[in-house]
Amino acid sequence: MKESSSNLSHTELRDFPGGSKTFELAMKFCYGINFEITISNVVAIRCAAGYLEMTEDFKEENLIARTETYLEQVAFRSLEKSVEVLCSCETLYPQDIAETAHIPDRCVEAIAVNACREQLVLGLSRLNRGTESGELKRGDSPEWWIEDLSALRIDYYARVVSAMARTGLRSESIITSLMHYAQESLKGIRNCKERTKLDSGTFENEQRNVLEAIVSLFPNDNVPLSFLFGMLRVGITINVAISCRLELERRIAQQLETVSLDDLLIPVVRDGDSMYDVDTVHRILVCFLKKIEEEEEYDEDCCYENETENLTGSMCHSSLLKVGRIMDAYLAEIAPDPCLSLHKFMALIEILPDYARVMDDGLYRAIDMFLKVKLFFYPLIWRLCLCFCNILY
């Protein structure tokens, strides 16, 4: 005789952390059946125990206490294991339940503290060994954890980097990590157009969030120019926020005297426009000249000795001369572009002061190339010649 279904009770646990497998482990704990807590399941079990309110009020060494002991004594004492625990928080459903137990925050702090500790230990070890050279093992390099961090979601990664900066990790290590994370996360950005319209939009939004977050995490130290230009090109392609682009341009301007011509040749994304993004280069130049002006004003306000003032002024002038040579080469490179407007070409010439050039040969060459192109495309060449005569004399 079949038992009536009306005698059966049914309880639904909505949004149970970790699903049925985690619930089974919690039941095993209740019935005294042994099972192993591991790095991969500790977050789900801890959240499930919190969901079921398995606290010390009901039993000593209850499941919450057991998982907390594992986290404190095993997971948080290792940088690598802390990263694994933080990664498991990303896949747990519902998303915010791990935050309720403050697991991501504690993982972030553990990663930052362990990274700084390893940096200190490695420094002391190298000091004791002297300058002996040899192949570095995974644990011998202060940045061995960079590969592990690249597996994190951007919001968790940003929290980790911010915590590392607060705890005193070297800026060089942070910059190296940011460069590696960007390289791994922004792969395939040029293949966006091959995706469907919906997928392309979602993909670009994700990439935009990654790029903007990375730029916001830059330390005050100089970031390699090649990386800054690479980020700027990608940012232009996926249309990042204006504030992000301006920050990249400002940081490039801080080191403009060391830039190469190839770096400045930023292609235009929109079809039908000129070949190179002249507007971006113009904004970078404005930032550079503003920096020079601020440095000169600061030196004038500070009552230094004449020798110091002359030295600082000489350094500023030297930077201007280097940028002047680079810009003359840039003008010569973009001059043959038939779509380049006279207004933009003149703006780049006029923005630099006269003393930024020792000789005007490079400028004359660029103007000559520009006029030859316009002579071919426009019959009213004398009007252009008149404009340039007003500039030069």
C-alpha cells in the first residue's frame, strides 16, 4: 500500500549557498559524518553554516566555528590559498552572501599582508646572499603572485591592489601586476567587430570597466610609456570615459620628452577622418606645457640660490627642446595626410613656444610636405602659403 503523499512534508530553502552538494556536507556534519574542508569548498560551507545559523549557541565547535578556524589557520596564512578562496567567492550564489560573512574583505587583507611579508623576507634574503646571481624560483621572485591575481574578477582585483598600496607594497610590483592583468584581460580587443552586436556591446562594456579600473589604480610613480600608449589606444577603440582618457594623456605628458615618434602615431578609429589622432596629441602637448609652466612658477616662488634656479630652468628648457624635435618629426610624418586640416596642422605648430626649437629646419620641412599635398588637392594654395608666412615671420 502506497503512503499518502499528504503525510510528506516539504521545505524549500531558497538561494541556499552552494546548492545541494553543500547542503549534503552540512547534514553530514550534523550527523557526525566526517568530511574534508578544503580551499575549494570552505566558502560555500561557511556561508551555508551562516544560512542555517549553526553557531556556538546551539553546539560547541559548530560548523561556523569549524570553517572559521580553517580560514584563519590555513587559508589566510598563504597568499596563494587566499587568492583561491577569493576566486571561489566569485562563483558562489547568491553573490552577496560571501560579503555578509566578510570573507572577501579578509581575503583581500590577507593577500596584501602576505605579499608585503614576502617582499620583506625576499629583500632580507637577497641582502644576506649579497649580489649572487642565479635563476629565480617561483618563491624567490617578489612578483610570483602576479599570475595568480590575474584570475580574479576586476572588482576583487581592484580591492586587492588598493589594499597592497595601503600596506606598503612597492609601486614597481603594483605597476607590474597592473600591466600583466591588463594584458590578460584586454586580449582580443581588436576582434570585437567579429562578434554579434549584442556580444560586442557586452564585451566592450567589460573591457571598458577593466581599463578604467586599472587606470584608477595607477600609483603616483611613472608608468612605462609603452603601456600608457597601449592603454590609450585601447581606450580610444572602446570609448572609455573622458576622465580616463584625460588621465592617461596627463601621465604621458609627464614623460613626453622620452616619447618616441611611433608612440605618437595614434590611428584614428572613425572611418573618413584623418589618418592620425592629432587632437589627442594636441591635448598631450597642452598638458606637457602646463607642467613646464607650473615647474617654472614653483621655482620662481621658492627663493633658491641662483645656481639651483639656473639648473632647474635648464632642465625645463632641455625637455622643451627634446619635445620640439619630436614634434617636428611628428609634423613631418602627418603632413602627407590629405585629410589633415589646416587648422589642426597650424594648432600643433603654434602651441610650442619659439625657444622650443634651436633651428626651424624640421618645421620648414613639415610645412613644405604639407603644402605639396594641398597643392595637389586644392587650387587655392596661395591662401595656405599666406597663413604659413604669418606663422613663420
